[in-house]
Amino acid sequence: MTTSDNDQPPILAHKHFHSASVFTPDSLLREARRQKGVPLLPVPKVCLLDPDGDIVRQLKAAGRAKLHGGWVCYHTDLYVFEENGLNMGVVGCAVGAPFAVLVAEELFTCGCELLISITSAGQITPAQQPPYFILIDRALRDEGTSYHYLPPSEWSEASTDLVARLGTAFDDGGVPVIQGPTWTTDAPFRETAQAIEAMKERGILAVEMEAAALYAFARVRKRNVLCFAHVTNQMGQVDGDFEKGAANGATDALVVASRVAHRFRPG
């Protein structure tokens, strides 16, 4: 152990960012397929992470979601559906940075080319009246997962190329989407008044639980990931909070995902 590692907390020590991991998603999925007797089947090229699970529940209720026959993740189900002529996959309830990145690693190993995360978020700076969406262009790294992918820094940033490719996708105002920074936390019930005020002073728009880690993963693995915060609440500080819109927000979230997917046109 070096002196520098001795002086650092475990979250920062012994990371060796340029070294390969011994445990890989490829080996995990290989053994899972063996155990379950499931063939190797590619996932859709465009997939969604739906931490709240509302998109999955709505698609299932409408009879639009079909289980993917080759998804062997031990922790989740992958559903396949069609939206505006494009075949897409969605994983629900992968909440928080470690879980989101675990699933992201597995999705890209299985053939995903674009991952879109649409997560509920609490309003920090009152840009609009909730609900609305934020295209997250950078996320403050107040979680642990990103520090296993990238050296310490304040922000994880979206790919500028991917953000630019969206262009005027949301300019018609049909679904309210703004662009800006968020705060990614591992501890939603430790959002103190002092911390919130500090985030406001930095111009942060909302708080969520996945974006910083997903963007760190995307940068290191050279993967296409875009994260959206669905600002649905003011942290329970007003009556009638947490209203997400039609179908618990799934209607508008699917519009956002479809527009991103059609701008990207993987393959």
C-alpha cells in the first residue's frame, strides 16, 4: 500500500483506473445463460432505464410490453416494446447509481447502442412548475459509483456530440424539456436545507440518483448514454406534490425517449 492510498478514504484508494476489472459483465452473463439455459439474444439497440417503474407498468397495462427472451440479469426484467416504429427495451426500478450502472454495463454487453435514463427528480432551482424534464448536461458527483470509473472531479458530463444531435427535438413545446445541471446523491433523505441552498448557489436545477455515475461509465466505456431528470416534486414541501402527469408521467416520458431515439437512429 502506498502512502497516498493510506491517506485516502476507501472510496478514493486503490482504484487503478487504467486497469481492467477481473469481474466483468461478459463473464457474469455467460454464467447466467448457462445456469438458466437461455440462448444468447441481442437486446434492442435503444434501451431505457426507468427507475420509478412507471413506464414499465404503463406499457404492461396497455399490453405493449413483452419480456425479452434472452435477458438473464439476476436482478431485473427487460421488456421490449415498439414506439413510433422503433423497437426499444426498458428496465424498470433500477434505482440509484450502483444499480443503474450495473444494468447499463449488462445492456451494452448484450447489444444496446443507446441508453436513455429517465428518472424522477426533486426541484432545486424553480425553473418551471413541475412536472417537466431536464436534459442533464452535467451532474455533480455526490455519489460513490463514478469514483470507480473516473478520478475525483466535481462533475460528470454528457457527451456534447449526443446533446448536439438532439438539436431542436423539443423546441415545439409539446413536452417541456430544458437543459442544465443536476446533483446526483446516494442519500435522498439527507438533503438538508444547507445542502440545498449550496446547490442553488451553484445553479443546479434538480437532484436525482443516477446521472453522475451513468455519465462516468459512458465516458470510460465509450458508450452512448443520455440522462433526463423528470422533475416531479418539490421534496414533499407543498401539498399535492409528486404528481407526474398522464399515466404517472409515462406518456410524456415515452415522447421524450422516442424523440431521442429517432434523432440517434442507431445502426
